[in-house]
Amino acid sequence: MVNVVIHSFYILVLPVWYFLSVFSAPNVGQSWNLAVCYYALKLYPYAVIVIIAWAWVFYEKGFYKWTYPLNAIPAVPIILCTVLMAGHIG
């Protein structure tokens, strides 16, 4: 049940990440934190799809406890970009 809820949320958020990645400027030469955030935006949809697939594989094999950390991985780029952009602004 937890997998279904979390994966549904990730699937619903993917169009938002698509627009963010399309309109993000590739001017990454200014600083390393902008470069990390830019590439995290570009890789996010692929990471979500891979994580969802792996979480269901682990669920089917009976490794239920491994699905929780896997489901948390797509939140890492969100937190990382927030922290890096806050450091860039300040």
C-alpha cells in the first residue's frame, strides 16, 4: 500500500520536473552547485522510473524493508537542490 501511494505521487510530480528541466538554464559554468542542481533536474525522471521498478522487484521477492529506503532516494535531489540553491542565494 505504501509503495502505491509513494509511486503515484512520484508519477504525478514527473510533469512538473519535466517543465523544470526544460526551462532550467544550461549555464552551469558559473558554479558547481548550479551544475549539480542542473544535472539532478535532468536525471530525476529516469531515477524515479528506475527506483519504482527496483522497489517493485524487491517487493515481489519479499524484501519489504528494502522498498522504504528505495522510495526515499528520489527525495534526495529535491533536498540537495534546495540546500545548494539556498547556499547560492545566501
